[in-house]
Amino acid sequence: MANNAPLKRVGTHNGSFHCDEALGCFMIRLTDKFCNAEIVRTRDIQVLEGLDAVLDVGGVYDPIQDRYDHHQKGFDEVFGHGFFTKLSSAGLVYKHFGKEIIAKELQVDEGHPDVHRLFLAVYKSFMEAIDAIDNGINQFDTEKPPRYLNNTNLSSRVGRFNLDWIDPDQSPEKENEAFQQAMSLAGHEFLDSVRYHAKSWLPARSIIEECLAARQDSDPSGEIMVLNRFCPWKLHLLELEEEMKIDPLIKYIVYQDDRNKTWRVQAVAVSPDRFESRKPLPSQWRGLTDDELSREVGIPGCVFVHMSGFIGGNRSYEGALAMAKAALKL
């Protein structure tokens, strides 16, 4: 942008704020079109009409005119790509500008395949929850109340920046200052998510893909996967099993614990948000350790098996793999 070019102005509503417009305002300022734009907080329609972009207010969704509200009757925009959660203003900004933002972080062209892969991954792991919470969509299909409160999510933490009713200073200036803090919190967590996916998630996916392809080298059943290098594997495994049409599904992961150089055999969970395993380690092994466990299993070097059966350990790779093979048959 030329030095003498006027700053663009991006509008959102004043008053109580939420995570979606705080994050949306942060993200849109990362784009070339709205780089470091001034944020104008108002509900005055005449003022809003004169701004370069408007988020979360105004009753219009029109990306050609850079209008990104989601409150109007008949709005039903979703992210697509297999996602069906109704979008918030943050989701709308991400849908239209997310690839540009990610490409800048990766320092590659928007057409690079890693950009699309991260575009989907960041939506799934970070953005979709913000859309759902802002639109009042429950995480679980149940008529029962939740068993516990969770006020630690990003939307809740952003909400706490709103001025407290007992604060004697309720001025627009104080409110705008609080909104800037909310933008900073939401925005930096968004960038942390993008950077994590770029630097950690993406390389891990490649490792899991390689290990899945070689799974029958370890055991002809194809139900045991050995990690040749430890990395986050749970989400990647479930996604890649579906993409690669893995059948039968993986029951156990064998990997080295880098802290003490022993080996682990871990049962794969039925889904990322569930504690139940597809095939827990045998009940007769659970809670036993060391020599007692080795005698029960019939394999030397056993260290432990957790009471829930989700994980166990052995001093050697051969021992851990043998435990996994034995567990498959029980």
C-alpha cells in the first residue's frame, strides 16, 4: 500500500462484543485489501454504509461489497467442504480471506496444496467452534444438561473483556479499548493455530501417512501401526483411515517414549473426543506392572498396562509389538 493512500475503514457494532467480530476484525486487517484498517464501532446505518467493510452488523451478507453479517433472516451460509455449521462473521471472513492469510504465513502462493489443507484443518480445529458458539449450536445432540460448565473456551474468554456492570467507566472509549484487547487475544490465538498447523500438524500428517502405508510390514493383520518417529497422531490417523479407505481399522499404535526410551502400545480411541478404545488392552493385563505383568502376558520386559486398558509399556520395541499382537488375539 502506498504511504499516501488512506487507511481503509472496517465497521462492526458497538456495545457488547463477542468473539466472532473481534476475531473477524483482526483477520480482515491481515489481508492486503484491509491491511491495518481502522476499526469503527457503531450501529448507525448511515455511518456503516460509508465504510469499506462491515462485520457482524448491518443485516447484509454480500462479499462483493465486503458486507459480512450473519444475523439477518434467511442467512444460512456454511463453510462447505463437508462442514454444515452456520457461519458467524468470523467464519465469513475466514471463508473469503483465510487462504490469503494462510498463504502469507506459509510464504507460498494461495494455490499451493498445503494452503488448502491448512485452510480446512484450521477451520475444523479452531474456527468452527467459534461459529457454532456464536450461533447457539450445541456441541452434542442431547436434551440433558451438560455434566459440567466449560467457560475456558476462547469465546468465553473474549466475552470477559466486556465492561463489567459495576465498572464506573462505561464510556465508548473504555469499551473500544476493551474490544482492542479482545481482538488481540482472539487474533493471536488464531495465528497460533495457523502456525501450529503449519509447523507441527502438517509434518506429522506426512509421518502418519507413511507409517499407515507400511503398517503390514509390522504385522500382516494391518491393525497395528508403528510410528517410526513420535508425533501427534490421533486426528491424522482417523482422517487418513477414511481418506485411504483403511480396512480393518487400526487398533494399536506402537511408538517409543522419548523421555525414558521405553516403548508404548496405545489403543486407538473410537473418536477424538471419546475415551473409549476400539479394542482396549486385555482386562487381565490391566493394573499389572513389571514382572507380574510379564508373567501374565507371557512376554518379557513388560512395564505396565493402564487400568482402563488404553495404554501399556514394554522396555523394547519387540516387546511392545508382541504385546500389541497378543492383544489383537484376546
